[in-house]
Amino acid sequence: MNPNMGGDFKVALSPEDREQITKEIESLPPDKVREVLDFIGYLKIKELNSGVDVASLILQQRGLAKIWKGEEETLYAL
């Protein structure tokens, strides 16, 4: 598990950030606090899923290798 994704890991917030976050949350109605918590959950899941699945990349590469015409097509012109 990523150490930034909860558990026993504590984020080193500055006192100012902690105070601002607390004030902002305390100023919200309960339904908006629930939305904030849901968003935090979303961010945690997004972080967990952001890792590269190497096995999938290899399978994609093998499949695409059949249609690649040459080395020049491995570079994309932006």
C-alpha cells in the first residue's frame, strides 16, 4: 500500500494548512462535509490505481507490434 494513502501514515501539514482545512470543513453543512470525505476517498483510490500495470503494457506492445510498420512509428510527433 502506498504510504500516502491512509492507514497509520500521518501527513505533515503545516499548522497554517491544518487550521485552514479545519476552518473550511467546519464552515460546511453536513452534506458538503460528506462530499469532502467522498472526494478524499476518490483521491485515495485514484492514487492507488495510478501505478503502471506492466503486464498490460507488455500485452499491448505485443499486440501493436503486429501492425507497427517500423521504428519511426514508435515516436509520436506532437
